[in-house]
Amino acid sequence: MGRVSYDYTGETVVVTGGSSGIGREIAVRFGDAGATVINGDVRERPKDRGEERPTREAIREAGGQAEFVETDVSDPSAIRTLVASAGEYGGVDVMVNNAGWFLESSLRDVSPEEFDRITSINAGGVFFGCQAAADDMIERGEPGAIVNTASISSTHAQKNQIPYDATKGAVRMITRGAALELADHDVRVNAVAPGHIATEFGSGAEKKKEAVAAGEVAKPVPIERAGTPEDVAGAVLFLASEDASYVTGELLYVDGGWQVY
Ligand code: NAD
């Protein structure tokens, strides 16, 4: 099968949650494709097992250009600071609102504090990321692309995940609403919906791989393996690219077919 390569030379890409897992791979792939990448994360050190090098170093060692801005996406003013940092490189061309937090807890056990926290990170982080990027793109009069990390949880409920599922459902609707509002400004807004991806998120990479292989997930995964950050990153680079110039408001599942049943 063919391989696609992208050219993002001269473009500035902001990725939230780019220190680990899916966001890290997205950042590295954009860096390889020639973009200047700005990673906004609460921590610079990767969570990934066996991975010590921060994303910024990995991209620079490969010959690319990258920055790190310590950012908590639950704080809208921190997101503004992150997006403003792209000004040094001409402004943000692609915004990837990827940072997320997971909570496994039943309806009866979730505290108001936990509910507020997950809402402000998963839904607020994406909403204010779209807002800050849109302001930057519109004020400069430049086209742009926004890609949000949603989830299979955006459309499918799973036990003991109501706050997570609700916030990922919100990501889907923020994506659709922003796509409507920004189309006139030449800004496209799409989302990827990963399934079971082997990262340290939630139960961790190894447990996810074992659970998928043993069929111990709510439904079987037709492509019988856990996904990888690489699987998701390719979809993000496509949605941000000119090849997707007539695609907006879309939720692209990257889930090995999990949602098809
Ligand atoms: P990960 O834990 O490997 O990486 C998440 C990154 O986000 C970390 O570097 C973390 O420090 C950062 N982060 C967390 N809270 C933050 C905050 N408040 N502000 C800024 N950065 C913050 O997880 P991942 O699997 O790469 O997840 C990335 C995204 O993919 C999340 O939005 C998650 O909901 C989504 N997702 C993951 C899976 C999966 O199976 N791994 C499935 C569906 C969706």
C-alpha cells in the first residue's frame, strides 16, 4: 500500500498535550513534515515507557524546529499565551487541541470537583483552543485548520465513564459548531476519534494491548489489535492538509472498526 508524505514547510503547528502518547506523535510527524511545532503541555517529560527525550528535543535532533510552552489547557488564559507564542513564527496555521484527562468512576461516585476538572480540560481546553486559534487566524486574515482529539466516547457510552464520554461528546459538537462558524473565514475544523490506543492514558499501554487482544473491551475490535499513536497522527496530518480542503465538521474514527458494530 502507498505511503503519504506531507509538506508543512513554513507552517506553525500548535499541539496541546504534545509531550506524550498521541500528541507527541502528532507533534513529531508535523516536525518531520517541516513545520515549526509548539507543544503546550502541563509537563515536558514524556509519560511514555522507555521514552526520556522531550518532544522538543526529538524534533530538533531530527533537524526540525520546536518549542515547549508549559500550558494547562483548563486555563483559557494559558491557551491564549500558548497561541500567542506562535506569533514569533508568523502565527498559528494548524491548531491541534489534543490534551485530555480520563476518569473512571460511576455516576454515583463522581465528585463535583472531578466533574469540573474533566470538563475544564477536555471540553474547555478544546473550546478555548478553537477560540484562541480562530482569533489568531481571523485577525491575520489567514486560512487555517483546527483538529481536535475526540474519541469513540464522543458517540458511544461506556460504563463508569459518564464525565469522560460527556466531555468527548462535547468535543464533537464544538467541532461541528466551530466548523459552521469558521467556514466563511477559510478555517476548517475537524476531529479524530481514536479507539483503544496503546498509550499511558487511562489503564496504560500494556493493559490496553492485552485487553484488546483478549477481547476484554466492551465490544471487539475488528482489526484485532490496539491502535498506535502513529495510526492517529496520520489522520490528523491528513485533516490539517490541503488534501482535506473540502472536509470540515467531520469526526474521523481511528478505532480499528470498533464503532461499526
Ligand atoms: P497521554 O496520557 O499519553 O498523553 C496526554 C498528554 O496530555 C500528556 O502529555 C499530559 O501531560 C497532557 N495533559 C494532560 N492534562 C493536560 C492539561 N490540563 N493541559 C495540558 N496538557 C495536559 O494520552 P493520549 O492517549 O495520548 O491521549 C491524548 C488524547 O487522545 C486525549 O484527549 C484522549 O482523551 C484522547 N484519546 C485517547 C485514547 C486512548 O486510548 N489512548 C482513546 C480516545 C481518545
